[in-house]
Amino acid sequence: MNAPANFAAIPVIYKILGMSSDDQLAPLVDTLTQTPLSILKICRAYERHAPDHSRYTDQIGDEIYRLGQKALNITDGSRPSYQRMIDALCKQLGLPAQEDDLADKETALLNLFTSKRLSSIPTDMQQAAVNDARRAAAEGARSFFGAAEWPPLAACLFQIAFLRGTHNEVARANKGTQEAGSTSAPGSHSDALVISNDSGTPILTLAQISPLDSDAGWRKVSKDDTGISRLNPFLQAVPGMATAVEVGTSNYMNVIVPAGTELVESVKHGGLIGTLRKIGTNELAGAAKLDVGKLSALATSGAALNIASALLAQKHLADISEKLSDIKEAIEDVAAFQKNERRSVLTGSIRYFEQIAGSVMSGELSDEVVHVIEMHETKLLEVQDHIATDIGSQTEALKILKNEEWVGQGKYIKALDEQHAALDKLYREMLLCLRARACGWQLLSAFPGREQRKEDRLQDIRASLLALLPQGEAAVGLDQLLREKIKAVTSAAERSKILRNENALLNRISAQSAIVFDSLQTIGTDISTHDAPLSMDLKIEDGLIVATRVR
């Protein structure tokens, strides 16, 4: 069967069904064949192909859309959109209209009817949890005055929402893998200088690029720099650079280090090879004139000529600086920081880390700096322990909160909101503290030796983050506690709001923890084990690198 010319025009449900396996489709088929409101059971495609459900997904989709027409009382024969059916289902279940995007509405529906937050359930057990939620939602959608199609439609829409989230997660993971494994060629029509080692393996690719539109993201290179400045002897060999230097203009260049490569001193004198190639291709365009004397002078006795590592250090410096700036902004935003001692410890640590980041990454590694980094680590640990104690106390206060009938449910809901808001602020503080510790560890990792200390601290930060994640003991306990407390709330809308707030908190924890985990994974790694290409823009003045920007 020929695919439609415009795949984007295919209705959402048909897309999701076409991406799903037989096992993923089975719950939908069960629902449709068990209700007399669907004709799937007497459909010839079902009779011929079941249980190979993926062979008749269009017929499954037809039946879901037909239930939607009946439930929404659509009489003109048009197909209701998936978004419209989800909005109508929320209304049918008594949930308030929300301006959230579709994914947020799907998450809110699933979390309201599952026994615990779906992301905290092991993957192989999620379908069973969703099946329970589908049955509960079908019962909740049943109404004396509503269409009889609502219960089976609700069960089907819950499964579609679950499958859509599953497929989107897989797509995001695949996209991240593809992006990590490839780096686009510089936006320039000039030839590139490709530097290879003795065996011909490409080490660095440099090319002149057009002036860039934005001034954001550039970091100045000091005159005393001994890292990225090691690229300067190569610049004259890049096509077009010699002429540009002669006329005294500012120039821009892009340098790419392929994943898993390292530039080391050749065992042969002058063993580095320079070739000119068309950008984005392997087409040879000529030979580069590399000054062997200058290249040899770059390697100190017994040390690797490791320009790639210098580039990686620049990337780490940019990463650390960005994270420190983010933490400073977050501290200003969190109203919870009324405790002056906690605030001063965090801001003092961040200010110091900002001051030393450039010098540390450029190779100035004094024992005095290590001593101060360790001093800040001790203070941050104290703050972390204090926050953990406060989280425990606040959780206990939530446990003893009771729904006294004489008080009125409105006051009970308000008390729940206040307790949750207090926990939210404490978790924000904890995340900022852990992010600051991670930055300190990144800087410590630049210093030689102290390997056991680095490893122990790394594991401690990781363990602290893992404990906060949705799958961690604290998050699972909070989720179960909140779900127990909202059993006394009669309004589905209020229950949904409380779970939405919890979901927002846990999503924020997941997102910020992922950033820290990524930093802990990549910092300090040798370029030879770096699993993604590194692309960096360089600003050149008078033949020297004066600024860098990581792509």
C-alpha cells in the first residue's frame, strides 16, 4: 500500500497505531471487541489477522474515531481530532478546562487514575498499571445522561495517551543519540584543513566561516592562555586565512574534533599530515603547508600534543560558567531562600567557583585553590543535611494532616496545597545545593591525583540525586502519601490539581538532575573517550584566537 504524500496529515490515532506492536495494540482490541458499541469483532480484517493486530490498525482506528463521533454527538460525519476527544474526556470526568498542551493533559489523566505516578513504575509493569487506570476511567466516564460510548472511548483514549508518551520517549532518545553522533559541517564554502595522524585518521578539521550574526555565547581567550592558543600555528594553513590576516580583518573559524580521537605527538618527526578537503566530503583539494618546527615546539618533553583536550577544556569551562549563572538566577527566583546562612553559603560558593573556573581550566592548579574548593564542599554538605532534615520534618507534618469534617474540605485542600508548596521550595533548595556541589566537583576534577576523593564525592552526589528522582524512595513515598491524602477530596478537579503540582515538581527534579548527571558524566573525560564530536567557533584577530564559542 502506498504511503500518503503528506504523512503529517495522517490523524494522530492512526499514526500511533501504525507505530505500535501487537502487544501494545491488544488492550485496544480487547476493549473494542468486548463492547457491543463497536463492530470490530465482526470486521473481516480482525477475523483474518488477529492476534496480529498490527496488520489491521486502520480498522482499529476507525472504530475509535466512530466511538468519538457518537460520544461527542458529531452528526456531520466528520472525524473528531484527538485533541478534541481528550478535551471532551477531561470535561466528562469532571476535570476543569486547562490551557496545557496535549502532553500535559495526557499525563494529568494517566496520573489521576493510576495507583502511583506512571514514571515511577518499572517499564515492564506500566501497561498493567495503565490497564487498571483504563478500567477506572471507563467507570468514571459512565453517566446516566452521557452517551453510552464514553466508557469504551475513555479506555481507548487512555491507551492511546500511554502509547503516545511511550513512542515520544523513544523518538527523543533516538534523536539525542543521532545528534550526539554527528556534527554538521561549518557553514562556509571554503575548503577545510583536515589534520590527520600517521595512520591517516582525521584529528582536527578547521575551516573559515562567514561572520556570525549573534554575539552571544563568546568567551574571551586571555593572552596568557596555554590551551586553545596551541591552535594558533595551524591557522595560517587554513584556506583563506593568510589573506584575511594580511588585510587585518576579524575572522571566524570552526573547528571539529571527531568523537573518540586524540592528537598526540607522533613517533615520527613531523608525522602530522595536513590535507585540504571540500567541506562535508572526503574530496581531496590539495596539501597543507604545515610548519614542522612550530608543530614540534608545541609538544613538551614527554607530554602529549593534545589540542583536542584543550578544546574539550574550553567546552567544560563554557559548561561550568553557564551552570553557575543558571544557579545564581535560580537562587534569586526561589523565595524559599529566606534563611540567610543557606543563601550566603550557596552564593559564596558560586561566586568563588566563577572566579577560579577560567584559571583552573587553563591549567593553573594550585593547592591553595583545592583547599578553598574543599572548604566550600564542607559548607555545602552542611546545607544539604539541613535541607534534608527540613524535608523530613515537612513530610511528617503532611502525614499527620487530617481531613476534619467540621473544618470543611476547602480548608483541608488549602492545607494540602500549603504543605506541598513548602516541600516544593525545599526540593528546589536541595537541587541548587547539589548543582553547586557538582560544579565544585567538576573544578576539583581538573586537578591531578586525589582520585579516591574524586570518586567518593562523585558517588555521593550521584546517590543524592538518585534519591530525589521519581523512581527514588523519597519521590515514591511523597507520591503515595499525597494519593492517600487526596482520597478524602471529593472533587476530581481538586485531586487533579494536586497531582499536577506534584507532577510539575517531579518533572523539574528529573530535568535538573539530568543536567547534573550529564555534567558528572562528561567532565574530566579524556577526548579519546569522548563519545560525541566537538564543534567550536573561533574568533581570530591578527592571526590569533581571541574568543571561542561552543556549538
